[in-house]
Amino acid sequence: MSRVGDFWRRLAGKPRRQGATTGMPTVRYATSPLLASRTPPWRVKFMIGAIGLGFAVLIGRAAWIQIIHNDFYLQQGASRYERRIELEANRGRILDRNGELLASSVPAPSMWAIPKDMSASPEDLRALAKLLDMKQADLKKRLASNPNFVWLRRKVPDEVAQKVAALKIKGVYELREWRRQYPEGESAAHIVGFTNIEDQGQEGIELAYQKQLSGHDGARHVIKDRLGRVVESVGDTIPAVDGESIRLSIDAKVQFYAYQRIRDAVIQHKAKAGSVVVLDSMTGEVLALANVPSYTPDDRRNLTGAQLRNRALTDTFEPGSTMKPIMAALAIETRRATPDTIISTAPGRITIDGSTITDSHPHGDLTLEGVIQKSSNVGTAKLALQMQAREMWEIYTAVGLGQKPQIGFPGVVTGRLRPHKSWRRIEQVTMSYGYGLSASLFQLAQAYTIFATDGELVPMSLIHRDGAAESRVTAQAADGERPVLAFKTAFRPAADVAPAASADPVQVRGTRVIAPETARAVRKMLLMATQAGGTATKAQTVGYSVGGKTGTARKQEGRGYAGNKYRAWFVGIAPISQPRIVVAVMVDEPGTGVYYGGEVAAPVFSQVVQQTLHRLGVLPDQEVRSQIQTSIPSEVESF
């Protein structure tokens, strides 16, 4: 206690008690020079100011963070507990004219993982890779790419998802998405197209009507706890708007049958490819558009460009003899000939500007009807020599050649038709029977609607024209300018789509190209081409009168023509007495030695016409015989 007391005495400046001893020197702090000196006033002010400034900075920083500029920190805080849940819109359906499904969306599980949370043995990884149809090395590489989230495989079959769940691998999860389904498979693939993994249209109608089909996704904001469970909703929910359904003009049954017949013809003749187009000449609707080779939209592995090509719309070729009926119509329209005008084709060849044009064999004197029936190159060439190049160019343009068909479909081509001022005399002649210009099969089919509708070119549509659709033709009759065709279609939600009515179709008016009597005269010539003495007797159909024109042409290679590669086609109308449909068939590079359009393409036409007219409920206009007289030999076509 004495030492403690001495300590406090020294602090108080009192003398030490007598008798107290210590080994430390005595220090008088009150008399220290350092403590005795006075602090300068500026130092006190500086210290007070510095402390005040520090407090002011802290208060300002707190106000900046918590009041003025708090968006970032609120966002960072909300990201710890608030989540935005996407409400995915259901993609619209694609239907045929009768309401049958061509494309729809169905739920599909997708597998994903959080690699840093995964706990899997090598056996589990091996089993997982096998179920996901992956190599184990690829699976490990994918898991190593991101520790927080990776897709393992999206939109897998339900049975695969169930087997993955049975493995009970920690860190592997399932998410429900939508997968596109195509019930008609490869038969309608080139029309419907397909979507990618993100449900974005890539080909066909899926691409052309992406905006209408996709709809708009919604959103819902929620608060989740640390275990990921939803605690409550925050703010307003934005509902998803499902995509609209598109009803096409295509008839699924006609489409399937057309695909089967062209596929069989390609196989039978060992051909490279083939196409069929079926048009309703009354309504301007496309009933079928089939191509071979095709593909399955649900499984596009190992897909090639040849399979993807919608050849009926994207491939162009020299149309050959199918142009001869148009030349006959021009001759009648300009009063340079009548159906009975005699044209001498002897001796079966003609030389123009050093080039010789020949027929398959001499025909002697032929009427204009006979020129079309026998497909005489010489007779057509003599007609062309009477024409002006401008007249030929105008009617070719009027029927749609050299112009892109306005059907709202991706990849449609224009073909090639050079300005008439650049035509040489020999080129004018060869163009009369289809060489020196190019067109797609669809353009040829549309061009023949002038013969089926008594002279009007009908605007075509891939969208069903019903009570909700408005069709109109806008004519812009400036000098030499071809009228512009337009149509407007109103889309309807899926719930409003109903099967097509069975009432008689309404005739859609088109643009007048030739007079009705001219169309009827050419229609008779097309009928003669399918009868005895014509080039297409195999186009005849049980119970229905048909007419059409064959086409055969050598394929171009470089600057010339291949010696053994051909295209064969047939474009025709049925029934001739009251036309309802136009059917065009093309077979590319038949490989069995038979390559004439009347032998290769005409039988496909016959089969497709029979099925289509029956499907449309068109009554036969001829006596039904037990079989077609296919034994009647066809005239050898000149090409």
C-alpha cells in the first residue's frame, strides 16, 4: 500500500513521506518545460477543423451512398434475394387449311448443372454422359467451362430426363422448356421449316412469320430465401402473350401424297432430285409444295444443303417446251395465227443465223394446235420470227417470269429474263421454246394459271384465304408496267382457328393477261398434248380430263450443255372442262436412260391430280374407266 500511496503523492506533487525509499529519481511533472509551454492557438483551430472536416466527409459519403446515389447498392442488395422469373410465351401453332397440326410446341426437359456443387463419382459421370449422348471427355470439358452454370443438354426426351434424375447426382437439375414438334415430318419440311434451340425460326414459315409466331415473354419478380424458395412476389406480374397461330393454304393430305409420288419417281428413275407444286387456280392458294431430297425437322443431325433446299422455289432452270403454249397464246392474241393456222415444219429443221434448230423427227405441215401437241421446235421458231422481241418480253413478264413471286416466303428467286433490247435474233427464237431464260417450278405453275382462269394471272398465297382474309388486286396500269398483285391476310389466334368450310371456293380475281377465248383455245391444245398423238399420254387421269405440256432440257454445265444430264417436267391443268388446279412436276437428272417429261414427270402429275381432285370434292367430268390407256404411245418430244 505504501508504494501505491507514494505513486499518487508524486502525481499530486506532494513530497514523499519520510522514510519512504525508492530507487527511481524524483521528477516534478508540473515544472516540466514541455508542459509549462503554451499551445499555439492555430494548432488548436487546425485540429478542431480537421476533426470537423473528417466528420463532414463521413456524413457526406453516407448521404451519397444511402440517399443520393443508392441505385447501385439497392441493385446489389436486391440481387442477393430478388429474382426475375421469365414467363415464357408459347410459340404459335402452324396449321394446314383444315386445322391439322403442322407444327406445335410441347414441354421438354432440359438438363443443367452447377459444377462447383456437383458430387459425382467416375461411374456417375460415365452414366450421365451415356444418357446425354456425349463423350465423357466432352462432358468433363463442359463442366470445367463455368463453375456456376452449364447446360448439359437441352430439350431431351422425357425418358432421358427420368433416367438422369434416377442417378441422383448432386448439382444436376432439370428445367422445363418448349420443344417444337412437326407431325408431318419430311413431307412438309420445306414449307414449315424449323426453329433453333432458342425457338427462333430458321427456315420456311417458321422464319417468315417469326414475329407472329413467337409472341412476347412475360416476367414475374419474386423474393427467394437462401434455399432458393419463393417467399413472396414483388411488383406487378407481366403476363406472357402466346404467339399467334398461322393457318396455311396447304392441305396436309395433298402435301403428303404429292411428296410420296415425287419421292417414288426419284427412286424409280434414280434421279438427283424432284419437286411438285399444286395450286388452286380458283382461290390462288398453294395446296402442296413438295421436294426430294427432304429432311426430318425434329432430327437435323448430319443435315446437308441439298436436303434443305426448297427446290420448287429456289432452283431455276431453262423451262424448255413449257413455254410453247405461251407463244401460242401470244400468236392468237396478236392475230398472227389462229388454232387452225397451218405452219410448215418440213423438213424438221431450220437454220437461223448459222444455228440449226431441229425437231425430234419431221412432222410436215401442222396447225398451231398440232405444233403444241407434237411439241415442234421448228413450228414455234417460225412463230417467234413473226413476233417482235418486245411482245415476247411483255407476255413473259406478264405471267411472272423474271419477277419474284409475292408469297412471303424466304429464299424465293426471280429467275432470269433479260431486257428485250439486248436479244439477238437467234436468242429470240430459242426463248420461244424455253432456252436463254430461267424460271423456278413455282413460277411455271403460276404462269399456267392464265390458261386455267380464262386469261387472268392469279396472285398466289401460302396463307389460307377464308372469311378473315381479304384478297385484293391493285392495278397500276402505267405504260408498259405490269399490274402489281397484292393480298392482305388477317391472322387469328389459335383458339379461333376452325376447320375450313366445305362451301364452294370463291374465285379470286387476278390480272388480265390474255383474252378468255385465247385461254380456252390454248386449253384445248393442252388437252390434245395428253391424248393420242401428243407427248404426254401418261398424264391422263381416271375420271378427269387433263391438259398440259411436257418439258425436257439438257442441263447447263459451264458455258455449254451436258451431253447426258437432263431435267424433265410437266405442267398441267385439271379438269380441262372447268379447271380447278394447276400441277407442276420436275425431276432432275433421271439416271435410267429415260428422261422425257412425258415419261418421267407426266405419270406423277396423273397420280397427284387424281388424289387432289378427289380430296377437294371435285366431281369427275369423264366416264370412269377401269384403267387409263397408258399403252397409247407418246409422241417423242423435241427439245
